[in-house]
Amino acid sequence: MAQIIKNFDVAEMHLSFTRGQWDYSRFGEPSHQAPAPGVELMAWIYSNGTQDATQQWQSLTQKLSGMFCATLATASQPKVYVSPKLTFIPTPDTAKSPIKPFYAHLALESACTENLTPWLKLLPCRHYAGVSALLKPHGVFDSHYSSMSLTVVPSCENGKDCLIKTKQRLTVVKPHRLAAQWELSKLFKSKLNHACPLASKSTVSVKSPISAACTVPSAILDPMPVGGCNGPSIYHVSPDSEFELKVDSSPLSPQALFPEELIKIERHMVDRVGLQGAFNITITNLIDRKLDVALLQVLPWFIQPYLHTILFNGQFNDFFFQPALDLQQASALEFKFSIHPRATLSLHIEFDAKFLTLDQYPPDANRGFSIGPVVATVLEVPGYTSTHRRYSTSNLLVFLPTPDFSMPYNVATFSSTVFALYFGSLVNSLVRQFKLVPKAVL
């Protein structure tokens, strides 16, 4: 990974493979970002080098495509990626250099074993030891939601001696098929044999709304954690012995496990008549403080938004628009605005869809076209640690006028039949020789 970052002048990179949609009403606020289903890639590339940043982005996507067995190579096309200005914020060490942002989301790419295997190979002990030994494919993907991410950021001391820091994070929401009492090995269908010898520490953290060490010591966790009553329960995995954890979740309230949700964002398609339609995006502030929000909507080239139709019951602090070019470039709409405590803002955008030629439809044309999510970033909030948090809507399915793909088959079969009958009769009349047979022979 360090070789890829160095060869393609990558200042910072965020890559995620997501399967399923995070349900905030059921799962609460995630401990980390919860991307929409598909593959999401965000990268900042140095723009002061000898090579063009766009060429480096294209080379990066092709390299990651082969490395993670994904179709990331399609993200190298301008009709897929955009360069947002407001929504994605780099780390302070990255922002010190001239950089150019690139963002792409592949809605139809589904995370699977072929992506998990190379992701595990980046770990020191892979999937043979440590906490990663629990991450078997059948245990990870048998879930309501799973998202594995790779983050590469620079880590500098006093602005010098910068190193590359890599973070790998896996988020899994398991289905509630188990009883109130369950074991860690049964949950992931694998055992944690011992800690990774190459890791400086290997820990298991259990978050509960009430302290297991102080309130109900025998009813929640077995074995008991060592520590006080504040914070999550921490277990240190031994490098020499097997680790097992038994949990009784019956006295716990799931809603108390998660931090406070800052905003709620939804998107719907309305007023769809033929090729015309509109998007309605609603953003609700769920806390008692004013929030600054940046919002991004990426649309394919065949969905053309009209800026003069934008209706917003608030006030924009900043705005960025990247127009689309037919068959060449996607469009991007970015808005930055403030939302008052407990208020709801609505954004309405009308669009026109375009007719496509026969070869521009996917194999499953009648399914429709998947439009990527709306991404909203909550900017810095005084007194809150959950700053620069991103929220995503689900992907949106848009239907375009679809031709009857059976007609070419019908025309081909009908033409072949007529040609066979005509050609056969013609050859028969030209080649066959007719002879008179005497009556005596008859």
C-alpha cells in the first residue's frame, strides 16, 4: 500500500466497500462513517508534481481495482468521478500542500469475499491470528449491514517527518437471530485463538449502557472485565491462550449504546412524468445547536439538473456546480448552509433525463439506473466531539425509457427465415437438373 501511495502522489485516501443500508432508526448513530451501499473512493492527490493529478487518479483506480478485485477501474472515467470542493475535508497535514480532490461512488458494486480477502492481507497477521481471526466471510456477510474501509492519512510531527498512517475498520450489524445470551465465537462463526504476535496490543471492547463491572456483574459479561465503572469494558487478548466472551444482552437498551445523532437526511424523487422529474432532499437538525452542513449530490451525465428550479427554504453560505457533458462528464451539486436547532430544511431540484442509445444500456436495463447517495457533512460544532461527521442517503433507482430489446431478436429471426426460404428456393431452382423420364421406365 505504501508503494501505491508513493507512486501515485496520494496525499490522503478513503476507500470503503459497503453492503446493505445503515438504518439510523434501528442501529442508532454509527461509531464511524456509514457509507451507502457500493464502493466509495475519496482521494486527495498532490497537484504540484510533474505528472497531472487526473492521470495519477486514473492510475490509482486501476491499481486498486486489481488489488481489491473490484470494478474500481470504471471510476477513472470523468463521467463517474467528480472533484468536490465543500463536502469532504482533508486532515490538517494533508491541507498544507497543493492537492486536488477526487470522489467516486459505484452504487452497483457489492462487497463480497473477493474484496474481503485482499483487505485482510493488509493486516500484520492476516486472518490467522488476533481479532482478525474472527473475520471469516460467512460470519461477516451474514449480516444486515457490513462495511470495510481503508483510510490512508499522513501523520506529521511539527510539520516534518511525515509518515503514512493506515487505518482499517470493519463495521458489521448482525441479525437478531440469537437468544439474549450469546458467545463471541457463535456470533462470528469462528474462534479467537490468540493475539497476533506482531501487534503491540490486541483488545476487545464491549460497550454497554450500564457498567457491567458495577451494576450487574454476573448478568452481562463473562468473564468480567478488569477496570473501573466508566467507559467501555476492555479485554486484552492473550498471545498464548484462546479468548471467549459470553454476553447476556437481555437487560440492555440498544438505543443507549450509540452517540447522539446530529442530523437526519432523506431524498425522494417526485413529479416524475416521462423524462422529467425532481429530487426532494430534506435535512433535519436533531440537536439544540446550530449546525453548518455541506451537501453533495453527484448525478450521471444523462440526468440534467436545472439550477433555476432550485427551491430552498434556507440560505446558502456557499455553492459549487460542476456541469455535465454528454457522454463525458458527470455533474456535481454542492451546497453549504446553516440549519437552526430542531429545524428542517427542504431542497427541491428539477431535472430532465435523456434518451440513450441501445449500446448505452446495461444488461439489466429494465432494472433502472442507480444514482449515488446524497452525502452531507456536519462541520465543526462547539462542544461536540462528533465533528466532520458524514451522513449518506440510500441509492436511488431512476427508470429511463427502455427500448424493447426483444425487437432485434425478432427482426433477426424473421429476416433469417425469409432469407433462408428465398435463398433455398433460388439455389434449388438454379442447381437442380430436371430430366425427362421415358414412359417405359415408369
